[in-house]
Amino acid sequence: MKVLKFGGTSVGSAQRMKDVADLIRKTPGIVVLSAMSGTTNSLVEISEYLYRKNPDGANEIINKLAIKYYEHAEQLFTASEYRQRAKELVTRHFDYIRTFTKDLFTLFEERVVLAQGELLSTAMMNLCLNEQGVGSVILPALDYMRTNKNAEPDPVYIREKLNKLLEEHKNAGIYITQGYICRNAYGEIDNLQRGGSDYTASLIGAAIHAEEVQIWTDIDGMHNNDPRFVANTSPVRRLHFEEAAELAYFGAKILHPTCILPAKLNNIPVRLLNTLQPEAQGTLISNATEKGRIKAVAAKDNITAIKIKSGRMLLATGFLRKVFEIFENYQTPIDMVTTSEVGLSCTIDNSRRLDEIVDELKKFGTVSVDAGMVIICVVGDMKWENVGFEASIVNALKDIPLRMISYGGSNYNVSLLVRSADKQRALESLSEYLFNNRKD
């Protein structure tokens, strides 16, 4: 059985939803849907008004969103019976959201409100398929998708509950379920955070030992560079899970980084496909490595570099631990690290606690900060035995100042830190040199 995940833009209009229904009919399996594009943002805005005890503001957004869904229902269904059922469905969900404008609003209520987007999109897709005579059923994510007390998915619970639901509906060819939403260890409605629908699909794939997990978006796979900045990029046909994870973390937004691990651990291929070009080959992500190849480049913006220089570092046991503990205490992850006998440089992508971190670091030496930086990530088969790859990457950037270089922490990645002003030039130069066979 395959798992197919469709994002918000794929179900963002009546026509797009019809197109997705056509794809689903051709590939039976478990279908994971996000909320319609823009819905989660609107639900977040509604919640913000309710936190501020402004029910009038919340109701204004609720009404606008409800009208959008009524129009969607009008265009999606042909038979008056199904059109009416869809409108009644929309009314029920938005009347339920309105009940939260009258009482105390907390994080618990917000999570319930945010869940309505996925509940709506899956219910409407199921109705759409039923109108077409397709025997689809809904598998409620809130009945099987659960996190533990550490807010991590509970794979044993998910596997047991999901397979029980599948057994109860074993004659259905197509199963529709919600991405993103879940229950926590206390039975409360919760979610898997932004990008959680990818995570849902991967967790389901692991739970049922799926043949394949398909992530359908509006681009034909993961490209070898960012098409927003570089012309004539092309899809990468095959990636190792580690390569895809590096690209996703360092800026390739087509795939959420957390999606990788459950599929990787259970050796389930993930295929990235395009709803606008379903015939396109897309990108296949698996545990297979293509030896001796550089695959792609990605960039991560809004990076801050921090340098600590101290003679006290020399042979000082525990120095690195003390430095890293400062970042841990301020809940600020580090992306890149380079060290020498008398200094350490690292990067962060969250500068909210930067001033406090710098003040603490000054206990150990002289601290300097470079803001407005970008991490350029080059992925491929980067094992140290492969001669010449590092030189090719650095040579491609010979006219661009490099603040940091990180290599050796992974067999699949070389990371370079440049100024934001040099980002586009760096991406273009890497594409030309690494993928277009430019020779000096």
C-alpha cells in the first residue's frame, strides 16, 4: 500500500481538489491531506484575536473564511445533494469555531481551532470522491496519531491503532486522513507543528510498512539549486535520505526535515511529485547512494556568526562544553562549528537571545558577531576518500569571501558561510561550476 500526501496548495481550490481526486483514484492507498492553502494562517489569526479577547475581530475572520469554503463547496460538487451536505459540513465546523469566542481561550482551545482546517479538507475530499462513486472512508487522525510525554510521536500506539482501523475498513480502496493534527499523551488535541503533514505521511508509512510514501506538491521534485535565485535548475532524480535531510534543513522548502527519519529507519522510499505535472518523474529519496556525485545546493538565510577568541582555550579541558552549555541554556541551536587552538566560530539562525549569549561568552574571551549571513549547503557523496570534491566547491567560490567552511561532520554535506549580499552570486557560481561543467 502507498501513502500519498497532498499539501495545502494541492487542495487550495475546487479545481485543484478535483485534480487530486483524479490522482487518488489512480493510486489507491492512504491519502494524507493538509488544510486548504491559507486556512491555517487564518485560524492562527482567529486565535490571536481570541487571545486578545477580541471576539468581534475573530468573528470577522471566521466569516471571511466560511464564505471561502461555501464558494469552494459550490464549485466542487455537481449534485445538489452533495453540495448541500458540504455546506452543512462547513456550517458545523465554523459554528464550532465560533463557540470559542465566548469563553476563556488558552493554548488548548487554540489547538482545537487549528485542527479544523485538516478536518474540513478531508471531509470535503471524502464527499468529492463519494459523489464520483469511489468507496473512500475517513480514518480520523485523532483516533491513532499520538505523541508521548516528550511530545514525540508514539510509534507503537500509532501502529496498533492505525492497523486496527484499517482492518475495520479492509474493503475500502482509498483511505483519507488528516495530516498535522494528533492527540498528545494526555488525550488532548495537539499537532505536529508546521510541516507536520509530511511527518504524518512518513509516520503512517512506517506504521503500515508502506511500499512508498509520495509527497505531492506544486514542483516536480527537489531541484539542484534554488529556482528563485538561479535560472535553469533541474530536478534531482535520486537522493539519499541524508542528502534530502540536509537540503530540507538548509532551505529546500519542498520537504519538511522531520519527514525523513521514520521513512529512513524503516527503509521506505519517499517520492516527491508534482500535482500540476503528475507524469513527471519527480525525486526518489531512499537509502541508496549514488557514488561520486554532487547532487544539489541549498541556502539558509538570516544566519548570525559568533566568534570567541581566547588564549585560555589552549588545552583547556571542558572549554567547548561550557560554551555549548550557554547556547543550550538560552535554547538556541547551533548550525555550524569550526575550532582552532585559540578560537571557536559557530552560527545560529535564531538571534532572539543573542545579547544574553554574547554577554555570557565574554567570560571566556573576546567575542565578535557577524549578522546578515547565509549558509550555503552543498550535498552529495562527500566521503573524505573522494578526491577533489571539496576543491571544486571552494574553487567555484574563489571570488567570494568565505566566513566559515564546515566539512567532515557528515558524509553528505559541505557547508559554507557567506554574506547575504553574496548569496545569489554564490548559488549561481556553484550551479555553473558543479552542474554545468564549466572549466577554468
